[in-house]
Amino acid sequence: MNFKHKFVFLLPGLIVLIGILIFPIIFTVRLSLSGWNSYNPGLDFVGIKNYIRLFTDDPRFWESFFRLSFLAITTVFLQYIIGFFLAHVVWKDIKFKRFFRVLFLIPMMTTPVIMTVIWRTFFHESLGPLNDFLSIFGVQPQWLSSPGLAKISIIVVEVWQWTSFMFLLLLAGLLSLPKEPFLAASIDGASPFKKFMYVTFPLMAPISIGAIIIRLIEASKIMDTVFVLTSGGPGTATETSSFYIFIKGLREFQMGYAATMSFTYLIIMIISLTIIAKVLTKVLMKE
Amino acid sequence: MPKLYTFLKYFCVILWSCFVIAPFLWAISTSFKDFNSVTGGATYIPWLQFEPTLDGWSVLFKPGSQGGINIIGPYFNSIFVTFTASFISIALGTLAAYALSRYTFKAGFVQNNDITFFFISQRIMPPVVLSIPFFIFLSTIGLLDSLAGLILVYIVLLMPIAVWIMVDFFNRVPKEIDETALIDGCNPFQAFFKVVLPNSIPGMIVAGLFCIIFGWIDFFFAFILTFTNVQLLPVKIVALNSSITPWWSLSAAALVSVAPLIIVAFIVERFLSKGNLTGALK
């Protein structure tokens, strides 16, 4: 085949994507070396001053990063367990299979930020239905204004929202599995539990890895939920990296420093996601 | 033992179903309340526990000058931006995915997989990282607070999804299809547009659905990059969430805004049950 054609197919997309992105990326790097803030807007050059500040003098950034890791890993883990269970149940014949499939898909179709607004009223301490229900047991937890419960609230909303995406990816995977291994296992008289452990789960390993990585990528961007539900509060108890960068950059207008954090954060994300992908591949593929 | 298992299975499924439905039921109930029935504590059943009114719904369609919220403009903005950006992403993404699936590229150490990864890796970018430079970029070229500016940004969000789904899809379309067309005397473009493309419609629909979902549910870029000229639906609704929140109109607006995509859930399920989605989503 003539080599010219392939570029006609590939290049429009590639050029548009690079064309839109090239300025923002270069600009972020340049901005991170400047002291742009609201008193002094402009691209002056301050060297690596911002990076020194980030690495030596800003525990809040690193706290928000570890908080983000905790939230992302917890929510994705829960989503994987619940999503796999639900997908496995509606994979085979149960009553109203298609009804449940549609129902389980719905949360991912809804706008997170809008559903979070609803969740916020749901968690409301005196007027919300959750505490109304819990008052039967005589407790009135402060869902959004105590540090521990605020984290749990965010986890609940994230799990509600995104388990359906995990469910979709895993169900699509289950439906694409070949039939022969299951037939062989049935002939050998394997119990349902053994069938799951030795046939279904290993066959699903590559799909599981893909789904977990995709969800980790998306979960690392948690922002909408935090923004509406708690605004990072109480204090900084639910502040994630994205939210902290947002505050510094677009609320306090320390653009230069925010760019430094953005760039550092991006590098950390790319490295850690690559490592996680490699480790997961090793662990899940071996079983 | 099997009986216990079946019972547990249904129990868990129904429990999860309740969890999924709960916020919707709460929103539906709240949307028919007024100030007094909201501040009086949590109530659920209309007529029995509170007197339902349509205030929360009617205020959505009144212009701002009459104390309304008027979500119709933002609604059409959202639809326009989502569909345009999805269409462009699918068109460009499908072409690129076809090239990546059928031809070999090599430039130094860069190969097909690396180019595919480059496309998909754009999803790793946290919106906040891009928002600051995009803000300055769009204001430089005069597209801040405009539909065109938002569409540009959404293409970056959506094209990775289109490429991801379409590369997998084309990898499963047998190569013989295009080879036969080429032997029959088509040039590569004719082979693509006349033979491959008509066979790829299921894949493109799936990719399109995902682009629409992820375009429709975005909030952050619309929040940062638009102010008053152009408002998208999520921004408009979140703006209601201020100190004195009108829970009733907020709930009504939320329901109106999530309704269209519920239809998408039905379509996705159809594809899933017919087996068309399986390869497209691995």
C-alpha cells in the first residue's frame, strides 16, 4: 500500500489534538518558571524558585496528594468489587436481567456535579433523608462537616457514580469470554465457586486490569464531587490535588505556582500510573 | 446451599438497586415541595406529608426578569457543544484509528502503539492542569466565554475516547474486507469510505455514545472557561447551589438535565445484549 494514504488518515486527528494542546503544555512549563500572581501578572523568570517552594515548603500539596491517592484507591477498589459482583450476577440468567442492567448503567450517565448537588441535600444534617432515617437509631452524624465522615460521603458519592462504569466494562468483558473453558469446567464437575476462581477470574484478568487503570485515571481527577459536596472542607480534610491547584491558581491567582504544581502532579501521575499498570499486570496475570 | 446463594444474590442486587434509585426518588419528591415543606424536615410522600406544588418546575422556564431561572438557553448550549465536539472527535478519531489499525508507522522509536497511547493518554490530564493555560490561550485568541472555545477544549476531552474505542473496533474488523476492495480496484480512500465505513457503524455509534456521555457530564471546563455569554447546563444548575438554595427548583433542574442521558443507558444496554459492545470496550 502506498505510504501517503496512511498519513492522510492519521494526521488530521493528530494535528488537531497537538494543535490544541501544544500551547497549553509549553505554556504550563514556562509559567511554572515565573512568579505570575495577582500583584505581578506577567511572565517574568524566577528560575526553579517555585519548584523549591513546592518540594521544601508546602506540606499541604503533599497531604492533598496522599489524600487523593487514598480516595482514588479506596473508591476504585470498592467499585471493582461491587462492579464485578453485579456484572457476574446479571451476566447469567436472573429474573429481569435487562431491567437490572439498565438500572446499574444509569449512574454513569448522570452529570456528577448535578447528582452531587442532590447528594448534598441528601446528606443535609437536619433536613436530609439520611439523618431522618438514622434518627430512628438516635444518631445524627454530621456527614459533611466532620473530617472523617466528609471523606466517607465523598467515597459514597464516587462509588454511586462510577461503579456503573466499572460494571459496564466488566460486563462487556464477561460477555465476550469464550464458552469452551466453562463447558470443560462443567464436564469436570467444578463447583460454581471453583469455576469462578479458576476459569472466570483468570480469563477476566486482562479486562480487569484495563478497567481498573481506566477508573484510576478518571478517579485521580476527582474534582466535581469535592467542589460541590464539601469544597475541600472541613478545613482541608477532603482537599485533593486538583482542588488545591484550583484554589491556588484560579482563586488566589498564583498562576506561576499553580503551574508548577500542575506540572509536578502530571509527572507524578504518569509515573505512578505506569507503575500501577505494570504491577497489576504482574499480579493478576500470574493467577 | 444453592438456595441460600440465590437468595443472597437477589438480596444484594435489590439492595444496590435501592441505592441507585434513592437520590432520584429524593429529587423527584423534593422538586414538588416549596420553602415550608423543605425547611420543615425530611418528608417523602406528596399529599400525605406535604402539599405538592409545581413552583420548582415552572420557575425553570421563566426568563430571569420574572424571577425565573430559564434553563432553556443553557440546555441548547449544552446540546450544541456536546454534539458538535462529539461529531468532530468521532470523524477525526475514526480516521486516525483506521490508520493506526491498518498501517504501520515508524519514526525512530515511535511506533503505532506509542501513537495510540499518545491519543489515549490525554485522558490522564487533570482538567485543572489544562484549565489555566486554556484560560489564557482562549482569551488570547478571543474565544473565552464562547461556544467555539468550549468545543475546541471538548475535542481534547473526547477524541481520546473515540480513538480508544475505534482502534479496538477496527482491530476486530477482518482485514480481508479492505483487501478485497483494493483488489477490486478501489483506491484506499474509496475502500475506506465505501466498504469499511459502512461496516463500522456499530463501533461509531458506541464511540459516539461515550463521547456524548463524557461531553455532557463535564462541568469543570465549562465552569472555568465561560461566564455570562455562554452558560452550559451543569454550570447553571450548580450556580443555584448558593447560600439559600432553592432545593425544589434545583431538584427539578437536575432531573431535567439528567433525563436525556437515561435514554442512552437503554441504548447501551441494547448494544451490550446484542453483543456489539463487547469488542468495542476492551
